[in-house]
Amino acid sequence: MGATSGAFPLEKTTIEDLASLCKVLWGWSDCALCSVQNPCSGISSCSWHRFKSLAPFFDHYRDMTKRYLPDFMGSPQALRNHADLREIIGMIRSNPDTPLSDLTNQCFHGSGTAYPSPPATTDQHRAFSLALHMMSMVTVAAHYSDIDDLEAALLPEVWSDNVSPTRYLDIVLQGQNSVNGGASLGPAQGLAQSLEVNRVLKWLKAKRLSKIAKLGFEPTNNLNDHLKLDKKRGVVKLFRHAAFLKEQLLASRLAQEKTATSLFEGQMSRQYALEVLHSIQDVLFPPDAKSQAFLRSLVSEQEMDPDCTLYNRSEYELEGEDDVTYQWLGPRLMDLYEELENPTPRGLLDQWLERKSRARHVMLATVIGVFVAVFLGILSLIVGIIQTWIAWQQWKAPPGNGQ
């Protein structure tokens, strides 16, 4: 591993860095027939033709790594270059059930380490948090994160020393899947309500949510924010990186077909990734003309991953995965349905009616009725005045009066 690279050692990312990242994340191998710049086309055994489709993920990688700022208190940097980060990713992938403290000891304190002395503990945790985030796209809170972020609720559960990567992701995803901050629901509880969720899916098209519930959609880089509803703002979060999820699923499928250790270990479950993709492509934006036009507008205007418009499931799904039950995202889908049935008042009139009555729809009908009655009364008054004026004119000058 290389030498210290200044205040922001990961500020610059090369094509070679991104190619090496694909190798460590998904097991891509070199191809004798092509290069990253000129990949093979139409050869299924070569992974590099998918490199360009991962551009949104690579942009996020650049943004996250260039902001890495190590501690400068006389100790070495935990991440001196991109190779250091890839080595930590490989370590997590190979040891997904090992507690964080053991992983940091192995990386920075072991006999074979390349560090002259261990980096600061805060820097060690920061490096492992960044690595796990790039592996899973889940927001990871280091044990020594800034307290202001925690107080602002910008970070989820803290990654403690005695928690393994796999366990940490389970905790975060289970704890985040209830939009309203209710009790944590895991796959077992989610499966129990899957029939109820399936009953309402057909009503949850994005166009319908936008028209009736006045909801907008906002892309997010954090997987654990997918389908999160911000009632105050009227916004639903959508995970941006479809190509990343497809690559995770494909790597997992290929590993299972080879009876090898799944690359998903220490990253996320297939079920969760499938639910995210299906919730976008089947529920919110099914393959009808209006839904697809809406989705394309999000791609062009809000930088959703263009890959979310590609329905290429045969490439990454296993047999029987085409029919997804929403074991993880069921609560959030039900929250969207509840918002559709009982929209949060956002306009001034809606908010006034909400303050006056819980049954604001009854109140609205009453108010409309009153306005209609007043309007008709005024109209009748005007007609009466006109008729009276005409009669008066006729009385003043009766027919034949001038003859």
C-alpha cells in the first residue's frame, strides 16, 4: 500500500481505481479481448460491457472518497490511497461475521500490517464505515461520529465494536423499514402482512400518489431511505442506484451457481435488493406509458439511474424470484397507501380544514355547499333586481302611452 497522499488522499479517482473496485466488489476478472475503455459487446461472460451503466454509482464513489479527511495528530492515515480502501472492502467481504474491533485489529494492528503504527481509532472507524457504505450503499455511522450529525438524526444506528458487518446491516435495515419510526419489523413480521401489502400494490402507482396525495419523489444515495415518506415535505425517497443493485444480485447469483461463497455476505440480502428494484419497476412505475414517462422525467430531471428503466431481470434473478413478497418494505408500502387514503393536508385550505375538523372532507363539502348556496342566492337577487327594474320601466311607460 502506498504512501501518505496529503490532506485529502482519495481526492482523485482514476479509471483504474474504478475498475479495481469492480473486481473487489463483484469479482470481475480481466478480459483478454477488451479493456475498460473499449469493452466487449454481446459477450455475456465479460463483465466490462456493464462498466458504463455504473456511472451514477462511480460518481457517488468519487463524491464520498474525495471528502475523506484523516486525523492529523501525529498518527498514520487509515486510508492513504484507494488501494487501502479496496483492501478493507476485501477484508469485510471475506469476514462478514467478524466484529468490527477484530477487523480493525487485523487491519491496523496485525503482524503483517503495512502501517508503522496504528492510525487514530476515529480514523480506523471512519475508514471501515466508508468501506461498508460503498459495499452496501447503506448509511453507516462510525462509533466516533460527530455528535451534531447524530443529534440531527442524519445517521442510523452506530456501528459498535462488538457488531459484525452482517449484523450491523440487519440492525440498520430492520430499524429503518418503518416510515413512522414504529417498532422494528424484520422479514418474519413483514411476511405476516404480505397478503395485506399485495392487496394494495395496484393502487400505489407513482402517478396516482402524485395526483391524489400530492407526493413528490426524490432520489437518494442511501439504500435504507428507500420509500421513506417525509409527510411534512410531501416527498418519497427513491433509491437512485438500480445498476448497483443489479450488479449485487448478479454477483450473488453467479456465486450461488458456482456453489461458492456468496459475494452478498457482509453486504445485504438478495430479498431486500429485489424488493427495492421491484417496488420501483412493478409498483411505482409499472410498464405502462404514463408511468414510464414519469420515470423518465425523474431520470432526466432528478438524476435517477437510467438503468431503472431497463427491465432485464433474467440477467440477475434466480428461479422463483419474479414474484416478490415485500417482507422488508411492506410497512413503508402500507404507509404510502395510508397517505393515499388519508392525504396529509398541505395547502392552506386543507390545513385550515384539518384544524377545524378531523373529518376534513365532510367540512370541505359543507364549505363548498355554503359557497354554492350563497352564489345562487346572489344570482337570484340579481335576477330579481333586473326583473323589478324592467317592470318599473314598463309601468313608467305603458304601451300606447305616446299615441
